[in-house]
Amino acid sequence: MLVNIIHPYVFKLQGDSLGIGPVEEYHERDVKLNRFITTALEAQVNVLHHQYHDGNFLTPIMQSLAFETDPLYSFLQDPRIKTITTLPFGTPPPPIKPEKVPEDVWTEIHQTWSSYEEVKEKIGAPSTVLFIGGALEACIGGFIQYFDKYYRKPNQKVAYVPELCVTIDHNFWTAQMKPKLDSLNVKAIDYDRALELVTSFQPK
């Protein structure tokens, strides 16, 4: 089993600003998130943190500050969690260099963002793949489509947990992204079901 935490910085957003320290408004959700990930780790479920990067060198510094000042996000420092870095819409760069991109620029891109090959290796081939984290209509939906195109294996069960995600543009989510995920046979499951799945996981 694999749990993907995609761009969790979105959990810390207050308007357009990144909140530093605990946010009372989101306390209940953050407690659920903490419990879910710590339970998954104790059950030896693989957890993959998709770190957001927009190319600004200050971005990872500010994200780290936001997480390190909130005890409920201390799980992100757990060495059992693997990390990749992806583009704002949730995906790594394309598998093959576009013709118009110079070789030196392509090399620089992979110094900031994880490559297709690195992401493939860290995802592996689990029988069940769960997605939580950032914006459903943006980075989560974007990565799920990339995952379905390049990494998904036959008979894999793939789902997301809306209670552990964020929706910023509700209209786009309901009109465009959710139908797209439905068409890919990627379904929503509730928090209790997701917690049950990780709790009952039996590592091989």
C-alpha cells in the first residue's frame, strides 16, 4: 500500500498566505491527518510526500518553517517518509525532454524537481494507492492523471480521501476534475474507511 501526501503546504494556507504554526480553524482536520499518517507509518505502509516547488528558492524554506512550528505536522520529519518534489500542478517533469528545451535547461529542471524515473521508483507497484493532501482540483487531480497515464498497474485500487484534502475552486472540481477522476475509476473514500485500510494493512 502507498499513501501519497500531495503538496501539504495547501493545508497551511490562510487566504494567499502561508500560516506559521497551528491554525485553530483547521485543528480537527489536522488531528485527523496526523493520526492517519502516524497510523500508516506504524503499520509499515509506504508514505510518499510530494513536496511543492514553484522554482522560487524561498518556497521550501517557508514550507519547512510552517510545518516545523506546528507539532501536528511533525510526521513530515519522520525518516520513514520518502519525498519527491513536483511542479505546481502536482506532476514531475515529462518523461522525455521536449525538443524545444535546451539540454542545460533540462538538467537544471531536474536539479529542482524529481524526474519521472525517480517518482516511478518511489511509487513502486503497490496493490492499493491512496491520495491525500493539497487541492483536489489542482495538484491532486493533476498528479492522479499523470499517475494513471504513466505509473498505474493493472488491478491497482486507487482512491482519494476528501476529508484529508482541500478544494479551493469548487466549480472547477465538480464540473471538470471530479468527472475526470471518476472516468479513471479513481473513487472517493471517507476518512474512517481510509483509516481502516491502513490499520489493517499486512506488510509482506
